[in-house]
Amino acid sequence: MTTEPLTIAILGGTGALGGGLAKRWSQAGLKVIIGSRTLEKAEGAVEDFKASFGDVDLTPMENLAAAKAADIAVLTVPFAHQAATLEYLKGALEGKILIDVTVPLVPPKVAVVQLPEGGSAGEIAQNLLGETVKVVSAFQNIAAAHLAGDHEIDCDVLVSGNDREACTQVIELAGKAGMRGFYAGPIANAVAAEALTSILIQINRTHKCHAGIRISGLSENH
């Protein structure tokens, strides 16, 4: 008996980060949907991704249809659009895992840590959606340039969420995308990974690189 591959919907997935994750997961054999506010925009993004990445199997959909079709959803919209997007998709996400990649950056000072009143984007998402949606915060500290390439990614992923089993599934997805994932505690801890993004932006600007984080002190058997 064969098991159907997991379906991942990347909501607001037309940007570089969404495209990079889509590439990695599609190449790992997962079914990937690219969601956008309109079907036309999603279709255009899929054409662009296929032109850039080659043989990737991606399905374009409007965000609501994508959320309904997904086993696991991934939110990759800018912070300014996070709340409105989640309000629109709330019903379709019920009972599912939502991976929130949102970082509360406030242009133009994106290299300065500026935390929202709700504590973190991850906490805002969990409070807005309620406990019927398992919100997991992850992938904030990975440069899209690494995801788009074919090289081994020398970065780790901090995974925060109130449901430990959901976090374990997201850690497995990080592995399928070529990265090590680490459970970083409840959703309240998402603030640390989100704040690190601004610090990494500053480092990247200073050294003209795509820096990430790496967890040290682990045995080789981890």
C-alpha cells in the first residue's frame, strides 16, 4: 500500500523565500501548492519558478483554495499582511498545522529589532487562529538564496510551537529541505528567532554575505 505524499501549501508563496522552500520540498517528493491572492499571480510565479529551478512540480492556486487543499500550510507574506491574510484563511486552516515564517520587520529599518505589541508574529498568529490551528514558527533565519541553490545549506532552523508533535513534523520538513531543525520551545519563544532576523540582515549588509545560525556542541549522531 502506497502513501500519498504530503501536500504543502505555501500561502503568499510567490516571493523568493516561498519559491526556495517550494523548490526544496518539490525535489524531496512532496506535493507543493503555490498560493497567492489571485490565481493569475500564482500561475505567473509557478512559471517563473520552473524557469529558474527546472523540473519542479508546483501547482498554482488562490490562497483560500490552497489552504483548503493542504495538509500543512506555510505563511510567507510580509508582516503588514499577516493578520488580514490569516483572518481570510482562518476557517480553511482549522485542524491543520500552519508554519508561520513571518518576521515583524518594519521598513526601512529592517536591520533593527522592532517587536510587535503581540510579542511576536508567531504569537499573533496563534492568538488570532485559536488552538484549533497548530501554529509553528520556523524558517525565519534562512536566506532565500541558499534555498534557491543546489548546495548543502549550512544553517539550522529554530522551531517553536505549543504542540510538540506539530513541531516534530516541521523539523522533519526542515530535514527534507536540507537543513537541521531544532525544537526551540513554545510559540512564545518565536520572538527570539524573529529578532535574530534583523541581526542577520545587519551582518549580511556588513559582510556582504548570506549568514545564518548554526547550533554547536552536538554529537555527530544527532
